[in-house]
Amino acid sequence: MDGVRLPADAMLPGVEGLKGPLRCLNEARYGIVWGVMGAARSCFETALSYAKERVQFGKPIGSFQLTQKKLTDMALELNKGTLLAHHLGRMREAGRLRPEHVSVGKLNNTREAITIARTARGILGANGITLEYPIMRHMTNLESVLTYEGTEEVHTLVIGQALTGLRAFD
């Protein structure tokens, strides 16, 4: 079909080639670095609150060693991911943020957010899959985030190229 032809810079004025669209994609990925930590925080806070309130065998499940280990691991990864997002934000403000930095942030924070959500679901037991709590909603969103704006494999290869200087894909 011969339709209306737009000039090359009609969509992104002043931009030639893929540089503009890739910059937009990188901005979206940067937003994901932060957004997944918000979902992880919600899951963690839900699990922490539940662990303090849910009584099993006469005491809160938060008093059990394995539950405390799970909560500790979740808190560590949540804080590390948030610190990574802050660091990337500082690099961005200084004009030093590169696409491979964003790939590190997206890959790490998405992986850890999914792990936090899964652990939170486990702490809540059968309640972890109900709509009464936000965990399953976050889990389904996080699973989709894992694949859009670049899959795990794509970000792994971007980071691998930055480390080795060798392209593994064309």
C-alpha cells in the first residue's frame, strides 16, 4: 500500500537512524529499574506485616528462624536494588549513564524483585495467592517486565559485550 510518506525525522525531529528510538527505550528501561523496586517493596512490606500478625503454633510466624531469614534476605536485596537505582540516577544526572549501566539495573532489579515477590508469596502461604493481598498482582506484572524492554538474555549480552568488548549478537 502506498500511503503517506513522512520525512525521516517526522516522528523524532532532529534524530536520524535508531539513535532516538534506542534512547527512548533506554529511558523506559531506566524507569523499570525504579518501578520494580516499588513492587518489591510492596511485597516485602506485606510479608513483614503478615509475619508479625499471623499466629501459628501459638506465636507469630515472624518469630520462626526461617521466616526471619527470608525477611532478612528480602530486605537486603530490596535495599541493594534501591541503592543501585539511586546510583544510576546520579550517573544519569551527571551525564555518565550508559546503556549497559541501565541493563545492569534492569536485569538485577527485575530478577531480585521477582525473587522478593515469590518469597513473600511463600511467607503468606495460601493467602499469598489471594486477591486480598497485592503479591500475585505484582508477581504477574514483574513476570511481564522480565520480558519487555529487553529480555534477560538481551541484557545479559549487552553486559557481556561491555565486559569483554566482543559482540555476541548482531
